Amino acid sequence: MSTTVLLDATSIPADSGGVGRYLRELVPELARRDDLVLHVACQRRDVPWLTRDAPGAVLHPAPADTTSVARRLVWEQLALPRLARRVGADVIHSPHYTMPLVTRIPRVVTLHDATFFSHPELHGRLKGPFFRRWIRLASQRATRCIAPSQATADEVARWAGAPARPIVVSFHGVDTERYSPGSRAREAEMRRSLAIGEAPYVAFVGTVEPRKNVGPLLDAITRLAERRPELAPRLLLAGGRGWDEPVIERLEAAAPGAAYRWLGYVDEQLLPSFVASSTLVAYPSVGEGFGLPILEALASGVPVVTTDRLAAPEVGGDVAVYCEPDAASIENALEALLDDDARRDELGRRGRERGLTFTWRRTADEHAAVYAGAARRRS
């Protein structure tokens, strides 16, 4: 017997960061399943790619004004439950913390991380209280909550109190065809498009926000370039503008010959080649609910330097290189890896093997099981 699911994808941001990448991969996998009837509420701008990549889903474009966060939340509370009743949904999946509060239809909520509690200084003055409130509500009132790592599930329980029901851990996957060593075949095209020349580089992928710890990374690569200019490749940063204003000012003020360069948001078509063609990926984040850039580097056969904070070790396993989040430790880890060609090759090979075990199909299987269980609770 199939389960009818209404998935609310209206929270996908325009630049597809974070939750957008999760849903861009998950929704097509869910739409292919025979045991689900999938309805997707979406922003109008997302209709083209959903039509192309998830032809099995029934799309319900939301009103144009729901691109406003405040109006989207009102729509979620008032109109989403009505839509769910109209399509005969057995389950509503809210994939980004918030959910409709007044409905008898079972609700599944994805909680991506709990750093709003553990690292409040890394978030904006309004975002922290907002998301802390919704995490508490979801953990107590949702039929089921999904977290992308055990670290996130544990942190939610630690900070928000014991959840009403156990949180289901479902790792994200990675597209191992796009993120693969084979993506280096497009390196020349990627370099031309991004105007980055032919020199080797260290890659960073992520929004410029405080928890990504970009400031110490800039310090580390600058010091390394000053001490050993013959060793240190330039650091190229691919990611949208966040709210780490001091770091953004540094990036924007960087001289043409600086040890780092901010590329801004890099198109998704170029990103796999950008990652695969790098010497290594540096991602010293202090608070990841999962850490997709780590997994994408591994799947691309590229060694990655990260920290052992929160979920990163669940993704990187024993093939990532771990450091402390301070500049000196990052510098030492980068230098040791850049000095050792054989180790980089070995870590790249083992990383690719590990990356192949993280599939979006498995993620979809686990989500479908959660939907079915939530639907049974209603009946």
C-alpha cells in the first residue's frame, strides 16, 4: 500500500545552499518510488527543475509572495494543512525545522543541526531564538523527526530536552557520478568560466558564515604562503555571501596577489569539477549537522582537512584529516598534507571508496520508512 506524502519544499533558498541541496537530491529519489504518492509544494522558481528531475511528483506552486519568510510561515500554518487535506496526504514532511502546528495529519520534520543552542554566537540575533523555538516544538509535537547525523540527534536531545519519540538518523547522500574523479575532465572549461588560471589551488566550498570558520582558514593559508611560497597553493573559496561580515570585508579587500580569492557563488554545473580538480579541500567548520562539502570532496577523490567537531567525523571517518579550528592547527594540517603526495593519493582513493557508501537512494529508503511509520500512527 502506498503512502501519500505532501513535502513542503517552499523553504528552498534561491541559491540552493543547505536545505536546497538536500531537497534537490532527495525529491527525485522519492518521486521514483512505487510505494509513495509524492506531492510537492514549491516556489514557482523551482517548478522547472522539479518538472525535469522529479517527473513522478505532483507539483503545487505556492503563491508568489511566499518568497518572503514571514509570508511563507503564514502560508505554512494556514494553507499547507488545507492543501494536505485536499490531496489526501497521509503525512506532511516539513524539511526545514518549522511545521504546521494545527493539523491532525502526521508531521515529519527534518532538523538539520542544533548549533542554534550550542553555538548561539555563530547565528544572527533573530535566527537563534527563532530556530531554538522551532526545534523544541518539533521535537515534542512532530510525529517523527529526522536528523542527518547522530551528532545532531544527540545535540537536539541535549539542548531541547528528550524528544517525544526517538529521532531517526538518516545520512545525506552524494551524487557519485557528478562528484567523482571523472569530473576533472571538465577542468579546463571550469577554469575558463571561473577565470582562475592554471595554478594548483586549495578549495573551500560553503557560505561565508561564522561557523564555517573561514577567518582562521585565511590566516592559515596566508602564513603558509609567507613561510613557504613554493608549497602553498592559492585558496579559492566558492560560496555565497553569509553574515560573517569581518571575513567578508577581508575577502572583498583581498589584493590580486593575495593567498586567497573569493569566487562567490559557483554554479552547480561547475562545482563538481571545481572540487575534483583541487589539490585538497579545506573545510574547518566548527559546527556541522552533516557536512556535505566533506562528503563531496571524498566522493571526488580529493583529500579533505576538517575538524572533529559535531558531525564531521561521521562523514569523514578515518579518511579525513582532522585539525583543531585555530589557524595554527589548520596551517600545520595543510602543510603536512601538501608536503606528502603519496598520502594525498591514498586518502583520495580511500575517500572515493567511502563516498560510494553514501547514496541518496538509501536516504530515500530511510525517509520512506519514516513516512510509512508516521502514517501508521495516524491509522
